[in-house]
Amino acid sequence: MKVELRINGVHRSADVEPRKTLLDCLRENFLLNGAHAGCEHGVCGACTVLLDGDPVRACLMFAVQADGYDITTIEGLAPAPGELSVIQDAFCETHGLQCGYCTPAMILTAHALLQRNEQPSREEIVDAISGNLCRCTGYGQIIEAVQFAAERLRKANTPRPHHATHPADGEHDAPVEGVLEAAEADKPTEGVK
């Protein structure tokens, strides 16, 4: 049976048996090996991918059921080849991984959470990742990684209010810290209209 899938923003097609799981299709047909086969019963979460932005167990879904949905795998989170997403980098910096087997699923789950909630509480993070088992870290560093990524994303994406008039000298509307700090070029220049 021919299946048309949109994986990491790219339309792809494959001939698959109707009983082939999305996990097996991703790994065997498209060589996207970031989703791992763990329990193959939907319990461990190692096979998690995003389907229209929501975490799903790829081992519990047939590939033909994913037709028409946007599928995101860990390979699709990086902004460019050889680069890490903010969440991936946060996991590295906080040592939120050890053996790495659960890491792609944890990162995708964290990504989905941070798309919905820019400032999740510890309890919300624990709830979000509760469907993903990790036997190495004890979860503390994973939670720390998600909190760190959320903080970085908030700073990087702080919206700047639009003002009809220029602020008074010495004042600006930029955040006090983060990548969007006020630059010299942001200050009004005398005599320029």
C-alpha cells in the first residue's frame, strides 16, 4: 500500500504493508533512526514522535494512519545541519542525558510542551515527560534541561512592544537581559526624520 507522509517538512512516499507501524516505516523506509524501538507496547515512550505537534507513540500507530499529518522526528528539530535546537542544547548543557536511548523522545516531548506553554511549572514538566521512561538520569537533570530551555526560549523570543513615540533618553522598551537587548541603533537619532 502506498503511503504519503509529510516528515520534518518534506513530502515522502513509500510502499508499506498496511500492518507496518509508523516507527518501523520511519526507521526502515526513511532511515530516520532517532525514534527508538523500546517496549513496542507504547509503555516506555522511546518511539515518541510529534504528530501535528502532539507527542504520539510511533510503535502503536500504523504508517497508513499518519497519512495527511505533519510528522516531526528528532532529526527535524535542528535549525540546520550540524546545529542543535535550543532544547537539544539545554539537554547537553545540563547533562539531561546519559545513555541517550530516551533522549530523542524526551526532547520531542519537551518541544511539544514548550510550544504550548512558555513557562511550565516543575509539575507541568513532570506531567509532560511522565510517559517517557529513563533508567539513567533519575529525571532531575531532564527537568532541569526543560526549565533551562524554557528560560532561554523566553529570553530569545521576548516581544518588544510597539510604541508610537520614542521613549525618553536613557529609557528603552527592550528586556533587561537576553538576546533582544537594546542596541545603539535602536535609539532615535537627532535630526533624522
